[in-house]
Amino acid sequence: MKAEQLPLLNSVSAPAAHPDGTRAVVSVTRPDFDADAYVGQLWSVPFDPAVRPRRITRGFRDTAPAFSPDGKVLAFLRAVPDGKPQLHVVEADGGEPQAITDQKLGVSEFSWAPDSSRIVFSSRVPEEGRYGTVDGVGPGSEDPRLITDNQYRLNGVGYTADKPAQLFVVDVPEPGAEPPVTPVGRAAKARGTEAVSLVPEARQLTHGDVDHASPSFSRDGESVYFVAPLHEGHDADLVSGIYRVPAVGGEATALCPDAAPQSVREARESADGEWLFFTAQDLGDDGLDFVARNTALYVMPVRGGEATMLSDVESQDIGGPLEAFGADGVLALNTSRGSVELIHWSADGGTEVLVKGSRMVIGASAAGDSVAVAYSDPSSNGELGVLRGGEFRALTDFAKPLRDEATILEPREFTATGPDGYPVHGWVVLPEGPGPHPVLLTIHGGPFAQYTGAFFDEAQVYADAGYAVLMCNPRGSAGYGQGHGGAIKEKMGTVDMADVLTFLDGALEAFPVMDKESVGIMGGSYGGYLTAWVIGHEHRFKAAIVERGFLDPVSFTGSSDIGWFFGEQYTGSSPAQMAAQSPMAVVTAVRTPTLVIHSENDLRCPVEQGQRYFAALKAQGVETALLLFPGEDHELSRSGTPHHRRQRFQQILAWWAKHLPSGANPPREIGSTTD
């Protein structure tokens, strides 16, 4: 795969299975260079493999499909160029979509009522005078912000206290109902200055200065569950709880009020209305100890009672979205050894793994005994399949356009064992040809995250350019148990550095087509941290790339959106601890030519981290360059604008061409984007 082929990279959403069990709808999006944005539409995928999938919407960006429980209406989010996503509905058998929201800052998530007549949604509500609520008052003319809390910004969102996410309920027009029209002429004059809305009035359920998220209706339709930090002192910890509010409005009630400090992710009732399933992460006594804490699945009686943990919190890390399955069960995702499994849990604790192995599950939706499953695998960024009677059947081939133009290389699973006997698991992607191939040791972010064996555009682009790409999950990563993930707490740069170097040495020995004398190292976020740390101690690499790195725990504390707790939990809070684990503290030992990449709007690892690291390298005479992307945040490599994602690949390959050339990536000057 080449950078120019990014528009062929289709991604799929979690699916929406139709209640009759015959089909599912999924959103398929892709980067588009002409629009310099992500575009996509909804596709209907029949469960009968003899019937071909078809595109059913024509919007600019249509996402998040969900059928009404009666199957008559399909709801989804639609965004226009430079616009915010708004909730739309369309008859399930086809027709013209109708907008039912016009929220100033758009809609982020939503859920149907069981009677199919209402939808609850989340939307950020801007403070008056900000974000275009007053004509003529732009961002530079707004009033100053008086900050008194720790939690006031979020990467990709910006300021949050002046636009908290609130919940609303909106009535859905009856299928076939006549759409509203804008009055003109005499009718408009008769109305005078009365505002005319073309969307139903939404009723606000929640208020306050915190975010309210993950809304869902109770099975009787009388209440809405949501997740929020409504407890006293919420600004000093990461705790959030489950609440229930009447669907017609009123006071919210806390569930599990006596539980240990937890960060709750979402909650869903079972189909029979008897059980409430939810996912939560234990945060220790102070409500801040998030390091390597797996998310657990819990269940509690809807009518009240104790919550019971269903999953094995040491070995399982549960994610969502949760999906009701059967009368008293739920579907959930589990991160495990570089994979993402789909598991069915029942309220009594019974489990069944439905999908595992080489398929990385993105989301699932059940209808009767059929389960639609969105997934990625080694040859595709996203497909849809169906599970029936214990048999899994693939239904789509959205990767075909990419496969027709590019060679997709299969990751090879590999485990290396270090001097301490610890196994380091990961993958190797080898380019075509006999070699010897120069090698790129890549390090993922997180650190409590994981590489998988699924399709990864970065590995494919680098391998296409002639590089053997190494991807491993060292201690500190997710998916191998909490002990594995917590091994680097207050010990960053110790066993994690040993593990990535063990994987490198093991792979060089196991794959003779690799060039042992031509090795580079690169990583982003925590991967940027560990790259910078390694080159401060090891001088074997021809060059390095440090991207959006966590590079100085001291300045990170006051500049990052998560700085007020993240560094202290990982490195410890004393100056001596921070210095002992800080790449800036060992920058004077760096001799490796290093490209520093950062985004100007990165609030997670603020741009000053990269700028100061670059300045230190420059001052001591190390060959270096700083590549800054305007308008981008911490997610540049994953969801930055298509134009910038292409330029990023081009500049990375230009750096490697200069310092670590390959047959497919010959030498050229940094800054050149010529293939």
C-alpha cells in the first residue's frame, strides 16, 4: 500500500441488524483527497450471501446506523462539509432522509426508545456568547475563560466546561408522515418574528457543567440511563457513575452509590428488562489509579441489588458497545493477546466466545439468533459478517478496491524471549523480495494499548517501501493481563525497553532476510516516549522518528489535558522519579539522527513537548528536523485530514530514504515528497 492509496482504505462502523434478522446496515467511510475529509454512506448487507450489499444513502458522511425496535425506521448521523453531525431518520424500506435535530455543536451518540417513537441523544451545549451563538463574535472575540478546575480541556474537543454534553429526547415522526416546510409569503408574514423549526423540538433531560454520556432507554421506556461524574469533588478524580433519569425529565438517581471508585463506561438493560449490564474500571482508593486497570463487565438486578462482576478482571479487558443478546444476555468485546474477541455473557455468569482469532471485532448487533459482526483482519481494514448457528460467514469485501491496486502483506506472528525469560509477543511484516531488508522497529502508543495482527496502514505503507516492520506488545501493553500492563508503573523505560530490544534481536535472528546493520526506530505518543528513551541509551539505530511524544513529565503536568494525573500515576510524583524516567533528562546522550513530528493542536501530548525536544537535539548538534502539522491534534496518524495523512507518510519515507534507504525507497532529501 502507498500513501496515495489512502482513499481506497474503507473503514466500517458497528453494524445495525434489522429486527427481522435478514440484513444489517453498516457505515462505510474512507479518506477523500478532493474533499480533504472523510466521506461515507450507509450500506445494506443481506445475510443471504447470494444477494449483494448495496449503498442506501448518498450523504457526504453518514454514520452510526440504528434501526428502530419495530424495524420501520433507520436512524443515523449525517454531516455535511464543514458541518456538525445531525440525527436523521429514513424509512427502513427506503426514501428521503429527514433531519430531526439542528444542534449547534451537533449530535455525538443516540439510542432508540423501545416503543420506536423517541430517541435519546447527546449533544454539547455551548455557553451563550461562545462557539458562534452570537453573530459577529468569533473565537478571538469571545470573553476570557476563568479556569478553576483540573478538567477543562480534551484533545480533539478543546475546552469542555463551556460546552458540556447534555442529553435530550426527541420524538420521531411517524413513517410516511408529511415532512415540515418553511413558510413563505403570506404564511411567513402571518407568523411575524416567530421562529419556525423544521425539526421536532428536543427536550433537554440533563443540566450542569459535566459531560453526560452513553444514554440508553430502560426496557419499559420510562427511564434513561447515562454515565456522568456527578459526585462531589468530581474534578479531583476520574470517577464516573451510572444514573437514571425519567424520560420525561426530572431528578437523576445514582445506581451503585456505595461502589468503590470506578470509571463507568456504559450501561445497557437486558432484553427482558430484568438485568442491567455495565462496564467499569476500578480506580483504586483515590479514584486516580487507572494504570493498567482492565475494564470489567458487571451485572445487577434492575429492581435493585448488588452488582456482580462477570468477567475475569486480571485477564479480560472488556469494551463495547454493549449489545443485548437473548432474553438475559449481552454481547461485549474483549481485548486479548493482540486480538479483539466477541463474547456472549448471560446474567448468571455463563459465557461463550463467539468470534476470536485473526478477526478483530469492531462491533456487533443481534437480531434473534443472528449476530452481525463488523471486523478487521490481516487483509482488510473493515468487513461485515454474520454468525448463525455457530457458523461465521463473511458477507462483504470492502477491501477489494485496495487489493486490486496494492499488495497487502500478511503479518507473521512472532514471539521472542529475553534474558529474563519473559516472552514478547508481536508481528513481523516483511516486504516482497529476497532482501536484505532494512528494519523499522515500531512502538505503539498507550502504553496500555496493543498492536494486533489485523490490517494496519502504517505497516503496509512501510513494507511496500521496502522495510521489514516489527510490531510488539512489551510489558505495559494491554491484552496480556493487568500484571503485564502494570509492570512499568513508576518504572517506565525499564522492562519495556528491554522487551522491544528483545523482540528486535529475536526477529533479526529468526528472519535472515532482515539487514541487521540497517535498523531504525519510531513510535507515537507513548511510542514516541519509548523511542526517545531508547535512543538516549542505545546508539545502534541509523535514525529515529519521535512522534507526538510524552517527553517531559514535568512540563506535561501543566500543559496536557490529562497532565494533572497521568504522569504522576505512571512515573510517580517526586522530581527524582520523574527525572529517572524522562527522555528530556537523557536527551544529552542522544546521537541518533531524529525527526520530531507533532501537531499544533495536540492537547494530549502538547506541541511544546516536541518543540523542546527538537531544540535540545539541535543545541547539541544532533541531526534533527521538526515536522509540525497545523490544525491537527493527537489523532493525526489515525484521523487527521487525508491531505495531512498523505504528507505525513511522504515525509516519514523521505526521512528513512535519507538515513535508511531501501530499494523501493531510494535516497532523497528530507522535505521531498517525490516517490
